[in-house]
Amino acid sequence: MMSGGELAVHRSNTDRYIGIDPTEIILIPRQDTWVAGTKTRGDQPPRDPQLFHVIWAPETGIVPMIEGTTRRFDFILVGSYDAIVAIGDHWLEGLQDNEIDYVYPFNGYEIKCGGTSYGSKPVA
């Protein structure tokens, strides 16, 4: 367990790290709804804007779709300890759809999560 002083140092360092290359993101929660055995995904009201540091994975992949292919990019978001993020949250940058796939366990000084971006190129 961290002391209050150690926690304050980690939080300050996280905020400095985010401040080096901040990206303002408005996350939109998604809710799955089942109707007659069919799942639909609907957007909920967007969260307030938040600052994150986006880390893009160096590799991409080609993903087949019904109408051709698209590219897949993996990312990690690092946010302040009080950022609000949930699995399924997403944000759009043009036609690029970025979705949170997982959230790391809370450590008290940062929120870290990862996800996948589908489209022609990542935007951050």
C-alpha cells in the first residue's frame, strides 16, 4: 500500500506524462440490448471531455469485412486517476471507430485501458 505522499507523486507524474502529448477525448458509452434473441448496440449520452495520452501499437493488421477489408490498430489510453472509462466506451474521429476493450486494474494514480481502432488510419 502506498503512502499519501507517494500516491501524490505518482498522480503528479501521470498528469505530467499526459501533458506531454494530451488528446481530448469524449467517450460515448455503449449499451447492449437483446430483443428477440438479437443483440443491438446503442450509444448512450457522451461523457464529459477528458484528457488522455494515447499510445498506438506499432503494428496493424488487415481485417476482412463483408465489403472488402479494413485496418486494425491497437491503442492504450493513459488518463488521470479520476478519469471515467468503461469497456465498450468509444469515440469517433471521422470514420475511425475507437473502442475500449479492456481496463487495467486501478492502481490509485492512473486509469489505463486499451482498445482497438478500425479504419484507414489512427487519429490522435
